[in-house]
Amino acid sequence: MPPRWITAEDAAQRIPDNAILALGGMTVYRRPVGFVLSMLRRTPRPQNLTLLCFTAGYESDLLIGAGCVSAIRSCYVGLEAFGFAPMFTEQANQGSLTVIEETEASLALGLRAAASNVPWLPSRAWLGTDLLRLRPDVQPLPAPWEGLLTFPATRPDIAVIHGLEGDENGSVRLNNNLGVDTELCTVAEIVIATVERRIPSIDPACGDPIIPPPGIDYLVEMPSGALPTSLFPKYPVSGGEMMRYVDYCNAGKFDTYLNAVLTSGFPSPALDV
């Protein structure tokens, strides 16, 4: 069956408490920000989420600051050229957020194991590091396989990605800042794609990566759905908005910032300190 086109509000309601939620995109590029804002407009907001991101950025920091996230697993959390992710940094330092240590290798192996439908994959990654002390679920193999570690499968309950276009057959056109979006579409139990526009059919000769059916379960038309992160070639990163966000958080006004964005959208109002 083709995937269902639904509203942003309907899509946001499909995130239950306690879910493992994977967010697509890469650092400050092609992040599903609009979907995250739809989640934060819910009453009540989802609670006790575990975020799974290859890299986590602005959208993840909003969820953390809003109190929706209890744990995160990612090899990077930050705003790239715009500095640290302020709410992640605050909560991680306070100990109110569980940080499950990951690296590029462990995330890749975990997703590959899930895609292969096996409980773990072996690797020499992490040998000789202190990461094993922080992740007791990564175990050495016994003889005669000494020198290999078992990296457990990583399978999110729901993955959300953002793309340029979606069509009536369920295909989604991305761009070349892929991150691990194609892998997430393979392993997640449910995949939601927000897209800039809905069209009858995506041209297979467009030159961009395409997620074909049946990779997507639900589609949402959401113009400017990645702002203030970028979506090449439609719009660049909004550096001014990123800096406004950091200024609000540094002034202890995360809630003021979030309420303004939820009410008025981008750009957010000027900071009043």
C-alpha cells in the first residue's frame, strides 16, 4: 500500500512517550525542525524520549530544553559553527540527561546490525579505549574470536526525516547531506517524512538521492520544514536565528524563545535582556 499523507498535527501525535526517536539530517543541514515544533505544540508533549541521531543539533536541543528527552545517543551534539548546543550542555552537566556514549563506528555498526536483522555485529572498534567502561552492553567475544567486540543492534521505534519533495507513490527526494537517513528508513519500525512540497511523481533523473517505496510510512507536506537549518538548494542556514537561540539560552530564556517560535515562527523576536 502507498504511504499515507497526513497533517503535521496527526504526525506529531504518533510519537508516544518512552519512544526511541531517530531524527534525520546532519549537524545543521536538513533537520526535521518543523516536525519537532509540531511535537512541541502538542498537549501534552511526549515524555521520556530517547533521541537517536548520527549527529544531533538545533532540533534535538529544542526537545531537550522542553523536557521531552531523558536519554540521547549520538556521536555529536552541537550547533556546528555556532557553538555548543546550550540545553544539552546544561542538562548533561547537571546529570539530568542520560548520555549513551556513541561514536561513528558504534552507530554505523548498530544500524547495520538492525538492517541485517542480527542482534550484534563484531568489530575491533573501541579496543584499547575507555568506552567499554561506559558501555557494558558492548562485550568482547570469547576464544577463538579474541580481539573482537560485539556492537548491539540499534533500532529506533520511529524515524523522522525531511526532504525536498514527496510524491503520490511514496518516494522522497533528499539531497546529498544524507547523514544516515537511508539507513534509518531501513531499520525504524515507523518512518515519517516531512517534505517541502507534494508532487505527483519524482523525476528519477533528478540527480538527488531518492528514498523509494515502501521506505516511508507517513508523509507530511511542510514548506520550510528544515528552517533555521539549511536545505540545499532551497535555503541556507539561518545564522542569525542560530545566534538568537544561543543568546536566549545564555540569558536563561529558553522558554521565552521556544514560546515565541511556536507562536510566531522564524525569525524569532529580538532578545530583550
